[in-house]
Amino acid sequence: MAENGLIAAIAISILINVFVIAFMFATGIGQDCWRRFRNKQKHKKGGYVNSLMVSKDGVVNEVFKKVDSYGKFNYKGKSYVRTPRMRTNFRGIPTFIHKEDTPSPVDVFEIDDGGMSCGELDDVMNSQTNFDFRLWLQSMLPFVLIGAAILVGAIGLLAYYDYMTFQMLRDGTFKAVQIAAAPITGSV
């Protein structure tokens, strides 16, 4: 009898595990994990490149493409090249960053920061408060007023029902005392 319970528990555990694994691979997270695992394996074998393509709108798309015999790859009809020293890691795969219509990758180590020093950046970052309550309250004022009106209305309604309940109990108690205090008449 205990063996049957153990077999049933193992069967239920296996079913739950199969369901969880199937659910994970049916969702975007599981599919992304599987695709990333396959891309890592392909990249290790060689002949593939992973690149973050920055469009003119600023949208970034991750692209995993096969490299031709010249070390180039095509994306949307345009040819792009690889430069090994400009490679960086992105989620476990060596990755290049390309701007749209620019064949060579962006060198992330040589990016011009616009001439702002670290001290100036600290001043800018520390001068802004993280949360301005007055500004938040001004933006939320209509909602606060509506909420206050609803709250006042609810309190008024509760006060009215409380008063009505008080009157009902007062009058009912008075009637109950009158009935209880009334002399009993009649024959037994």
C-alpha cells in the first residue's frame, strides 16, 4: 500500500516537472533561453556573428548571422564587417555593435562623451532630486480632489446609515422594554 502511494507521488512529480518544462519552453523566456544556448554553440564552432544593430530611430535589434568567406555578414541588404578588438560580451556571446548603414562596428571604448567631466556629471546627477513631492502633487491634484470628494461622500453616507441604525435601535429598545415591562394579563 505504501508502495502504491510512492509510485503515485513519483508519477505526479514527473507530470508536474514535464508540465513546468513544457510551459517554460512555450513562453518567451524558455524560447529565448533555448535560442541563446543554440547561438552560443554555433558561435563557438565559428562562422557566425552576433551584433546589436542600432537603427536610425534608436531601436536596437540583436542579430545573429552567418559570416561569409570574407568575414562579412549581410543585414537588410547591407554588408557589415567584424573588427575583433571592438567586440564586447552581451549575455554570454561575443557581440559587436553596428549603427545602421555603417559597415564597421562601433568602438565602445573610444566613444566621445561630449566633453563632460566626471565632476560635472556628479554635479548634474546630484542636483536633481529623486522625488519632488510638490510636482507630483500638482500632477495628481485632480485625482486627489476626486478621491477626497468620494471619501467625504462615503463618510456622509456612513454617518447617515449610522444615525438611522441608532434611531432604529433606540426605538426598538424602547418598544422591547415597554413590551417586557407590561403586566401580563390573562388567565392561566
